[in-house]
Amino acid sequence: MSGKSSVKNKIQTFAILTILIGFPLLSWFYLTTGYNYQMDARSELKDYGKLPAFDFTSSDGGIYTSDSLENTMAIVSFFGEDGKKNQEMFNVMRKLNTQFGDNRNLELLIVSIESEEESTGVLEGLFAINQFDKNQHHFLTSSNLTIQKWIGQGIKVPTRFEKSEDGSRDIKLKENNSGEIVDYPFLVLVDNKNTIRNFYHIGSEDEVKRMVEHIAILLPKEVKPDIEIKEKKEL
């Protein structure tokens, strides 16, 4: 009988120690891991300068300017000559709308590089075929010279990636003054202060996934209105 009591006491002692020590340690581990992971992700968000001002024509014939992004984040993508890359970009932009479409603090911009060959009618057709959201997606165009200068001299072109002292990825940029950009296979993340924070190669699934994590970190949480609770009337 005493043997059974001893085993029972040991089980109870183990259970108490698990509750008092094991669970808090496990919680601390998960909280620390999550915190470190988010800090690593935040360290990858740099300041690559301001998104240059623009005044572009939208696929619906309207005008969309950089002022439209005031206090709003944006992902800027580019429609060039590479059909495969274009389709990959369209797919990513649709998925972003599916994931963040309820949050109006994020705009998804698609800029046509070869704009002289793409009339607004053609862009409007591509917009419709790809089932883009008119509230969040914006297919933009301008003169070829304006677009080339805006990308090459304003946003600049990522040329190489290096590790910073803190271990994060540091992107090196280079101006392109030749006016011969036919494809720009990078997605550009712009925060709500109009600052370029990172670049992601459209052909890298890992980079696109990381972009989604960065968006979630920077995206302001929408405040939901308080639910009004009405007192029940006494019968």
C-alpha cells in the first residue's frame, strides 16, 4: 500500500513541478523565439530613400499620383517584356489582395515599363482578365521616358545583396541612366511614410514570403469600432 502511495506522491510532485516550472519555461521559450524572429525581420527593413513623386495615368483613364499614397503603404511592381515574370507578378499581387484586401492601408501598384506600347485600353483588359480589385490594385502608365527615369534614377536598380553587421541583408542600389530598362523583376515595399524599405525578387518564393511578413509588421492595424451593448429592457 505504501508503495502505491509513494508512486502517487511522485506523480503529484512531477505534475506540480511541471505546472510551476515546465509550462512557464515553455511559454518563455516560445515568446522569446517569436520576439527574436520578429526582431530579425524588422532588422531587414532599411531606409532606401523616398519613393520618387509621380503622376501616372491609371488603366481606367483616371490619374493616380504619389499624393494618393499619403499615410498609406504600397507594394510597387512592374509590367515589362518578360511574360513569365509578368504572370508571376500578377499571381503575387492577387494573393496579396486576398490576404490584405480588407486593410485599406495597403495599395498594390503595377507600373507598365514599356508604356508607349501599352495603351490604357490594353492595360484595362489585362486588369479585367486578372480579376484585380479596383479598390486596391492600380495599373499605371505614363510616357516611356518618364517611367524609365522614375525607375532608373529614382527608385534605382538592386545590383547585389550583402550581409550587414547585424546579420541582415543589405541591398546595394545603382542608378540606371541609360533608359533601357525593359524588365524590373523586383517588388518594392514602401511604408506609410513614403520610404522604400526593401526589395524582393519576384522569382524567389522565399523572398516573396518574407515580403508578406514584412508587410504584416509594418501594416497599421485597423481599429474596429466599439460594439455598442444595449441594455435589455425589463419585461
